[in-house]
Amino acid sequence: MCKFLNLVIDRAHSRFENTEYLSNVIFLYMRYAKFLNDDYAPEISYSTIISKIENCGRLFFVVLDSKSGEFAGFIYIDNLIGNNKEVHGGEITACFEKKFWGKFVKATADKFFDYCFNTLKFKKIKAQIYPFNSRVRAILRYSGFKKDGILRGETLKNGEMADVEVYSLLKSDVKFVRIS
């Protein structure tokens, strides 16, 4: 149903992979920035998004519909916890084109979390969302994430104090694999 491609931008080593999707990522990021950024985030520009991709290394993924090859969205993991030998976990951010919301995103989530736990050997995946982001909350709950709590007044959003909800999924929480 979905296919993941690493979007790699490594200017220091002149490595670039799957950059034909860069404009799709930038457009989607800009469209949904209100769900992704707070008032302290740098102004969204081509260079800030490029830097975000570069900082994620091989953990920034373009998601394609495997049937049509169409760009569906992106997923990245940052704020890693661990060391050079082992990564304990990280924080996930995802954004999808509206036409892919629903079953496609759920199937993508199943496949991606399976990849994180079984290939990357993560022990934990964390997500932070604004309380008004009910669609992402529903996907997190569907995927088995537990609400760890609310960070009250964690940041500024549109000039006002904003709470942030924190969710996590532990490998030990995943009882079965739902992908074929």
C-alpha cells in the first residue's frame, strides 16, 4: 500500500537521494505548519526545511502510494535518544496529503512502526502534538500510543501560551504485527 524512500540531503558529502520529492515536502510542510511549529520555530523557508531534512540524516522519509507512485506525505524522526552503538528511540513527525488521510495513513503507521521497532531496533517512539490536532491523536491511539501527559504552557502558539500533549509507544506495548 505504501512505500518509504529516504530523502537525503548531505551537502557536506555531496549526497542527495530522492530530491525529486523535495518540492512536495516543502509545499506540504508549509501547508500544515500550524500543526508542526510554534512561535519560536524559524520562519519557514526552503533553507530551513532543507536543514531539517539534513539534520534527520537517513531518518527522513518520503511516503509514496505503492500502487500509483504518487507522493502521499513524509515522516521523520528526530530528537534521538541513545549513542553511537544503540538508539533507544526518537520523536516522530508525519504529514500527509489530505486525500491519503484515513486507511492509507493507518496502514502506513503500522508499517512504519514495525520498521522502527524491528529494523531500527527502537525501544520507544514519542510524539508531541497540540491539543487541537485531533486527527493525529486518533492515529496515535489507533497505533497503540499511550498519553504520557500534558506539558502545560510548554510554548507560545499565535502569541499565547500553548499546551503540548506527549504520547509514546514502547516496543513492549506492541503485541502483534498488523502488516502482511
